[in-house]
Amino acid sequence: NMIKSFIERTKYKILNKLRKSIETNFSKLVAMFSKHIHAVSKKGLSVKLLLFTIAYNLKVLDEVNSIK
């Protein structure tokens, strides 16, 4: 029973760290978006969202490289 509760606590700690990381990165990504995205078609919107995501990833990569 103690082993089972230890495993459960450990699992929830890992999941909470993962959830916090996802929420933080999603918030940073949303903050980078412009307030209004003018897209005429679904394809145009998809391209703009993809470009914002790539820009965010490049920014994070640059931050990681500047730390080293």
C-alpha cells in the first residue's frame, strides 16, 4: 500500500511539472501573437499560425543558446 501511494504521488508530481511547463510555454506563445490576425482563407490562417510557432521556437532556441 505504501509503495502504491508513493508511485501515485510521484506520478502526480511529474504530471504537474509537465502541465506547468506546457501552460507556461503556451502562455508565452499566445503573448507573441498579434491581437488581430487578418487571414482571408483557412490556409492563410494556418500559414500565419505556423509562422508564429516557428518564430517562437527560434526565439526559445536563441535563448537556450545564449545561456550556454
